[in-house]
Amino acid sequence: MLYLILAFLAALAIYGPSLWVHYVLRRYATEVDSMPGTGAELAEHLVARFELEGVTVQRGKPGQDFYSPTDRIVSLSPDHYDGKSLSAVAVAAHEVGHAIQFCRREPVSLLREKYLGRAFQIRRAGTLILMSIPLITALSRSPVLLVLLGLVGVMTMLVSVMMYVAILPEEYDASFNKALPILEEGYIPEADLPIVRRILKACALTYVAAALADVFSLWRWLRFLR
């Protein structure tokens, strides 16, 4: 019984932030009749206002809200691209905030360039190593090799998690130093600003939630290897 309680608490600590992010974005996804434009229209307006040369706004797939510095694309999921909700407007402003960071070559934008690509590569490598352990062990029948491969896989996954956490300042800057001051200029009624702050906080914590999910994935691998 104690083990189940501890497992539940661990899962809650790991998946709680991710569930909270999805909950916040869903809760404030209701259309607001008085909203003057969609998320895409706001994003396009801000791109023109801040003269972000070469940046375009595209409709992404569900869950694809991001800015690609390589392609100079602000991608908004269909609900946020076409929606006139507080979530749509806040997410659009957050992603344009990233575009501003990169177009101005602000120091904070270098965090993603330096760490995020490596995090994806390291996580992929760690996953491949962990997946290969049963096959390699069956062929070599060496417990020492099993331990070494397990340690390498675990270390790569932990490094990936740390790299996700390293880009948190960039996410915070996009939400609270870019998007929020813009929206406070009159784009959003003052009464709705506390809600917008909550949504922007959820946007900033997206990668932290992903990092914690990686921790849970790592824990499952360790159980499997044991």
C-alpha cells in the first residue's frame, strides 16, 4: 500500500506540471466574442509591428505551438491559429516573443540554440542505448556490459533533462518580458490580465513539464532493466 502511495505521489510530481499546462490552456480556450482578432491575426500584426523580417505565421498541427528560428516560422495549433480565446491570444504573443528574441539576437535566445538541439540528440541517443540493452545482453551475456550500457543510457537521459531546464530563462523572457508587456498595452482588457499571466506561466513551463516526463520515462527504463 505504501509503495502504491509513493508511486502515485511520484507520478503526480512528475506529470502534475504537464497536466496543469494542458488544463490551463484548455480552460481558457473558450471563444471571446469581444476579442478583436484571432491568434493568427494578432501574431501577424505583431510580426509587422516589430518588423520581424522574414518571419511568417503558419497553422500547425494540434499541439504544435512553437517558433522555429531556422525557418523563421511562428507555428500555432489550429485552436490557437483560428481561435479568439484568451489562450489563443496569449500563446500567439508568447511565440512571437520568441521571434523577437531571435530576430534581435538577444543573449537569452542563444540558450535554445545552444541546448535544445543537443537535448533532442542526447535523448534520442539515450533511448537507443536503453532499447539496445536487451539485445546486446542476449548476444554478449555479459552482466558488466549490461551495467555499463545502462549507466550510459541513464546519464544521457539525465543530461537531456538538465538541458531542458537550462532554457527556462528563454521561456520566461518570452512570456513575461515580451508577451505580457505587449498584451498590457490594450490588446487585452485589464480584467483579463490575471488570466493571461496564468496562461503565459503555463507557456513558460512547457519544456519543464517535458523534462519531468523524461524523468518518468527514465524511471520506467530503470525498472525494466532491473
